[in-house]
Amino acid sequence: MNDIQTSYILLPLLLPLLTAIFNLASGKMENVRDSFSVIGSIGTFLAVAKMLPHVLSGGTYSLNLFNIYEGINVILRVDGMSMIFALVSSFLWILASFYCVGYMRGLNEHAQTRFYVCYSATIFGAMGVAFSGSLISLYLFYELVSIFTYPLVMHHQDAEAYDGSRKYISYLMLTSKVMLLPALAIIYVLTGTLDFAGNMTTGIFSPDVNQTIIAVVYFLSFFGYAKAGIMPLHNWLPSAMVAPTPVSALLHAVAVVKVGVFSVCRVMLFVFGIDLLSRTGLGITSAYIASFTILMGSVIALTKTNLKARLAYSTISQLSYIILGVAMLTPSAVTGGLIHIPNHAFSKITLFFAAGAIFVAHNKKEIPDLDGIGYKMPFTMAAFGLASLSMIGVPPVAGFVSKWYLALGAMEMSSVGLLVVLLASSLLNAGYFLPIFIRAFFPKDGVKKRVKMAEASPFMVVPLFLTAVMSVVFGFYPDIWLKLIEVVK
Amino acid sequence: MSEFFALNDSFSYPILSYLVFLPLAGAVVSLFLRGDKVLKSFAFLVMVAEALLSIPLYTSFDGATAKFQFAEFIPWINAFDINYTLGVDGISLLLVMLTTFVMPLCVLCSWKYIDKRINEFVFALLVMETAMIGVFLSLDLILFYVFWEAMLIPMYLLIAVWGGDNKAYASLKFFLYTLAGSVMLLVAIIALYFSTGTFFVPTLMEHGYTFAFQFWVFLAFALAFAIKVPMFPFHTWLPAAHVEAPTPGSVILASVLLKMGTYGFLRFCLPITPTATLYLAPILLWISIISILYGGFVALGQKDIKKLVAYSSVGHMGFVTLGIFLINMQGVEGAILQMVNHGITTGALFICIGIIYERSHSRLIADNSAIGAFMPVYVAFLGLFSLSSLGFPGTNSFVGELLVLIGAFEKNKLIGAFAIPGALLAATYMLRLLQKIIWDKDDGHGHHGDGVHEHHFFDLNLREFGTLAFLAVFVVWIGLAPKPFIAKMSASVSKVIEQTNATEASALLPAPGWSGFMKAMGAGGDHHGEESGHGDAGHSTEAEVEAGGHDAPQTHGGESGHGESSGH
């Protein structure tokens, strides 16, 4: 493997942090502050993209930042998996930066500087997670994400926001302290290192290690990264929806939740390894836990009438596709799981962007109030429709590619059960997404003759339309992601 | 005795003596100075000079050897073989550095806070510094005891003269608890002297003792140190003292004084009484766990910020004692690192509390809430130190805590599992405190604030900023790159563990169960009579303990008789 030791990794990692610092320094000047976000996000994306050719050719970048103790190193490492996550989050951050301007100014929100600083800093954490080369770096950046999103969830500072944020931080701290911390300690005691393995098959444990302890450590890690939203530790996500919609969109549909899923996948593949997981049966157990979350998440989503709440449960359900794919451990399934990281990201951010645009333009949050909204906001709702199709997994929108590979994976395992889960989940997705779309364009009381179009500001509509279009593009051309996944293997 | 000392001729002057006596000289000079600002500036300069003096000590310290370095030896009272012996090793080095670096900050944080009896205040602080450094550097038990007792009076005065409303109660409680501990310490020291005829610590470590003798000496030591740490259930003096002490008093107490106990465990209990340590370590581990959980739960219920941090100290020091009695590399290294970390972080938190107390004249959370909008810089520092206190990755305490936990899981999974809730509790009370101080859930008047609030809570001035920024640097530095710090202590730590786990020590361990214990405590002469082959002193000790063990639990009663027979 062609590994390059370089401090270049620090550039895409630190750019978001620098952006946060500039946001803070220019807090008094709105336009300058918001421009820094846009410039910072574009710069970060370009800095990430520059690493793409080398990674696509099968190489990696790495940098050993600090040595904490024998075997405990803060390592940064960029491989195909890192690139998927880093590219997606940095690219969507650009669109979100524009969207934030429209949303925050449109609603005349308070404490905007704090908002932008924490927003950029959260991306810093997410990039760190993407580039982590050891469990200790992963834990460090994972926790940074928790702490920086806490003020964002609390943004409105009313009773609801305080309750939501308390629940949010309680879930995340509880799991990280009670599960991840002992997992780190036990893994170190067992192996003498906290660095990731170089490939996804062998893992870092010696073959003769005690199976019971392995199972305990595995489930501590599996559930400990609670940002992945695996049931029963999913409840923080609906609470986090009290945050302003740009936070829900980029952070609680892409950056933060993917930090959780990414961490779980990283640990499954690069700490435990496919060999160990398939030998001990932990992989298939995880697949069934993920299946349960997929179905339950969708069922609960059906019952929600608040748009953001329905999207939140849909996110919980969709995140577990990623876990399911990796947990099935077969080549196609892992591909299906990992490719769902970008696919879900582009589609779900569209849905949240749309929800936010509806709220800003028409102050509506509940689904029953959306009758005929498609005529007032045709672009927004068209984008919403495309993204919904992706969620359901209709070809040729991106979500279909994920489901295709996941289904292939299930067949490779000849597991009818998991195949049924995938199909049932698609039906459920259709069950809660299509009614919104139908209601928007075919209201019960008939279409009024002349409805005046009232879209939100272009700062919001253009980004959400772009992400919807890209969902379709990646449905036709998933090659870039497939290649990145290929080099991980 | 030179075999205990490593030859290190980096200095042409006796650096350890300079370190010990520079503050005392400063204290004497301060008596001739007048004027509040002059006195405080003078004290600050002396302490900065001390800190600068200690930097070459750190840089030229050789982390590869476990021997005592820069040792000094001057005969003092020949009749009792009491000598002025100083030396530094990997265990004391970081604590000396912590002391010299924290003390100037104590002057800075008292700049406005202390406004009466400045002369006495400065004198007390400087004497305190000499005593604290002396404790860490002494290699002679009597010298150690002199410094140990010398700390007591200035600390008592700091609370009793410059303290809060309830200072009389708090200072007396502090005095009595600590004095009780000191008495036990003295008992142990005398017992050791009569058993070996020397006060020289390295010799005492090499010497072998019977299990019964070790048992009682360990208990006497442990009681003295457990009060100082403080471990549950001897902790009740701490919250009282912290709440009433002025900011510099709290900082000294939290940063340095609490470390005396854990330092004592490492320096004396483990190497001098290894068998007793091994035998009693499980009990101390569980007491540590109780301290961690108890401190955490009680901190959770506090309305007074200072009390909250004081109880959090009980929990954090529980992690330190936990690490020490794990007696493995990660545990002890984590414990020492955690001592330093706690000194930095809790010291910083007390400075933070002092800063808002100067503005609001209240220590209650409710009176200091929702100040984030007015003091953003302050809140950023408070946030950093709170995160450090709860062991957030990337900060100093995380590394210490992780090492202790690794040590715990290595030793016994159950111990590790019970320590985990302590980490969670710390996160809970610190985040709750932080949330209330920055935003406050219950402020009915909204988050944009009213004029009154804004008027009181002005942001940090340069002095306050400098103090906190200095500590913040170390929080992040140790948090990300602790290896150089750990490297300085590794050799000494592995030697302590070796001494404790030595085969001679484990061989003396009594058989499990009560009867085994009674047998080891009783005659036991035939069981291990010849095992500590240390010449005449060793043998006569055996005989004496035999006698003492039969008569009464007070071993030192038996020992005093021995002293007459074998006096040098």
C-alpha cells in the first residue's frame, strides 16, 4: 500500500476550525462573518478534493500527530472511507453555508455568531472523525462534535430547547462515558494498542482472545457511538430537532449522525475486522439489531405528523442501512452500506432544507398544514419529491443504488429475512413520504385556480434544488463512491 | 548511601536547597517591606524566580534512572542519625514543578481579593511554598515531618484570617483533622526508626520488616495520608475548608496540599511496607471507588460552586488513589499524571470561582447564572477547565483518567466497571454547572439580559486572563502530548512497583482468611523468621514485633521497648 506521511492532512482538518475562529473574530460584521463560512467551506472541500487522486489510486495519507502513551497515538489517516465522508460533509457544508444565510436572516435569529462558530467547529470535528487513524483520535473528535453541537441544539434557549439539549447531551455523554471509555480501556488491555488495523479483515485482536470479552467490548462500541442512532439509544435525535433547521439538515442528517455511523463502521471493520465478526457471529447479530431499527424507525415515522419529527425517525431508520450493510460483511453488502453514506446525505439534506424553507416562507411545521404547498413552492416540493424517491429507493435516484447492493449482499448471504426487511422498509418509506408529496400537489379540497408562488429566499432554494439534482446524478453515476469503496477493500 | 543517588552534575550549586529556601528568604525579606502593591509584587517576583529556577531542574532531570538526583546530604543531628537529605526522583519532580508554577498564580488571584494584613499574607504564602517543596524533596523522615508540620500553620492562618463567614469552624476543623493525621505519621516514623535505626528513606525502603510490623506502620501512614488526600470517610474537612478559604488558599489546598497524601502513599506506603500494601490494596481500591462515587454524587447536589468543585476533588483524588493501589504501570503513572492534572484543573476552577466571586460576592450557582453574554472570554476558560475536569479527550485529565482506567481493567474488570460511573458523574455535574452559569434554564427575563446583571459581570482583565491562559496551555499540552511528562516518571514508577511486588514482599503475605491473618499478625516467627535477612537490625525487629504482637494491637508500644535495647 502506498502510504504518504504528510502534514497536508492538517489543511482540510484545520480549515473548518480556522473558519470558526474567523467567524468569531468577525462576529460584529454579519456579511464578513457569513462570507468566511462560505469561503472556509469551499476551501475545505477543495483541500479534501486535492487528496482524491492519490486515494483513488489506492494510496493513503497519514500523519502521526501525538504520542500519548505506548500504543496510544493521535494518528490522522486518509483512506477511501475517510474520503467518502470528508467529501460529502465538506461539499454539503458549502451549500449549507448559503442556506444558513437565508435561514438565519430570514427568521432574524439571535446569537448568530455563536451559531456560525459552533457550526464550523462541528464540521472540524466531523472532518477529524473522517481522518482518524486510531481509536483515540476518533474518540477525541467524536466528543468534540458532541460538545460543539450542544449550544446549537440549545440555540433557541426556551424551555423546549433546554429540555431537548439536555436530553441530547445526556444521551451522548452517558454512552461515551459508560460505554466507549471502558471499551477503549479494555481494548488497550487486550491488545496493547489503540491504533486501527491497516485493513478491514484482520482487526487488531489476536485470534485466541476470549470470546465473551470480545462480545462485551464489541457491543460497548456498537451502542456506545450513540450518534449512529441505533435503537434503543436513538431518542436524542428527535429531541435534537428543536435546533434551527440548518443544524438539523447538515448536522443531524449528515455530519453528526454520519459521525456516529462512520465511527461504528470504522470500529467494526478496522478494530474487530471482518474475520472476527463473521467467526463469532457478532456481525449477523448486529445486522438483526440494525434491521430492527430500520423497521421500527419507519413505523414510528408513520405516526409523526410534525415534518421534522418524521424526517428524524426516517433518519434513524436510514442510518441503520449503513450499519446493516457493513454488518452483513459480504462484499456487496459493505459496498451498499458505505455508499449509503453519500446517498442518504444528499437526499436527506434536501428533505430538511425543504422543511426549513417551508418554515421560513410559510411558518408551517405540521404535515396536515401542507395541503397544496406544492403550488406555492414548486421548486422546493419538486426537490422534496426527488429526495423522497431516493429514500424509498426508486431507480434511478441515488437511494436505489444503495438498496441494490444491500439486496445483493442479502442474496450473497442467502438471507431471506434481511431481504424481506429491505423490501418492507421500502414500502414503509413510501408509506410516509409519498403522502406528503401527494398532499402538496393534490390537496383534498381541490386545486385553487391561481396560487401565487411564494418560495423562500434563493439562498435556500438553490442549495436544496442542487442537492436534489445531485441525488439523481449519483443514481446514474455512483462510480466515484464505488471506486473509493473499492480502494478501502 | 550513595548507591541511592544518581550522579547528576548539571548544576554547580545546590539547586534543591535553593528551591527550598528561596521562598523562605523571600518571606524574611518581606517583613521589611511596606505597601500592599509592593508586597504582592515582591512575592510574585520571588515565586516567579522560584519557578524559573525549577525549569532547569526539570530539563536536566534524567528520566532514565530511578535513583534520586541532585541529592544533597548534610549531617544535622548526629545523635539520632537525623540528616538534612534532599533528592528528587520521577515521582516528586512533577509535583515540585506543579508547586513552583502554581504559587505565582496564587499571588495573582489574590491581587484584589486579599485586602487586609498583606504583610502576614505574603509571609504565609512564602513559608507555605518552602514547606511544600520541602515535603516533596525530603529524603529524611524527620526533615519530611518538619516540613509537613510547617505547612499546617500557614494554611490554617490562610483560612482563619482571610477566610469567609464561617472561617473559625472551617479552619479549626482543617487543623484538627490534619493534626490527627500528623500524629499517626509521627508514630509511624518513630516506629520505623526504632526498627531500623535510621530516618533515611531509601534505606528504609530496602529494609525488610515482618508482616505485623508493616501492617501497623501502613495503617498509621495510611490514616495520615488518607486524611490529607482526603479519602472517604475522612473528607469532611475539605468542603468546609474550601468554601471558607480565600481563593489563593483554595488553590494551594486543591493544587498542592491534597497531593501530599497521595505522594505519601507512593513515597512511603508502597516501598516501605510492600507486603501490607499488597495485603490491604483491595480494601483501599474499594475505598477509592467509594470516594469516586460518593464525591460525584454529593457534587451533583450542590448549590454552591465552591462546594461542588470541592466534592469533585474528592472524586478526582479517588481516581488518584485508585491508580496508586492498582500497583501497575498504567495505574501509577496515570495516578501521578492525574495528581498534576488535578492540580492544574481544579486550581484553575478555583481561580475561576474567585473571579466571579469578586464580581457577584456570592458563590451560589443561582447568583452567578446566565453570565455567558457578558463574560464570553471568562466562560470560554470556564468551559475548557470544566471539560478538563470531566475528563474530556484532548485535555489533561482525560489522559490520566484513561491510564488509571486501563490499569484498573488490567487489574480487575470489576474495579474498572465500578470506576466508570465516576467518570459519568463528573460529566453530569460539570456540564450542569456550565449550562447554568452560561445560559441558565430558569432565567425568566430572557437571555438578552438586564442592565444590572451586565453592570456586575464585566469580562476578564489582563491579570485574570494571563492567569487562566497560563493554566489553559498546560491543560491542552498535557492533554495532547503527555509523553514527555510521563517519560520523566517511568523509571521511578517501575521501581516503586518492583519494590512493592518484590518476591520477598509477596512471600510474607498471610494466608487468605482471618486465621491466616491472625497467624501472620501473631507470633509467626517460624513462618518467616529468616526471610528478611538484613543483619542484626532485622533480626532484633522480628523479636520485638513478636513481643508487641502478643501484647496489644499498638505495635509501637512494643517498639518503644525495642528502642531502649537497640538505641544507637
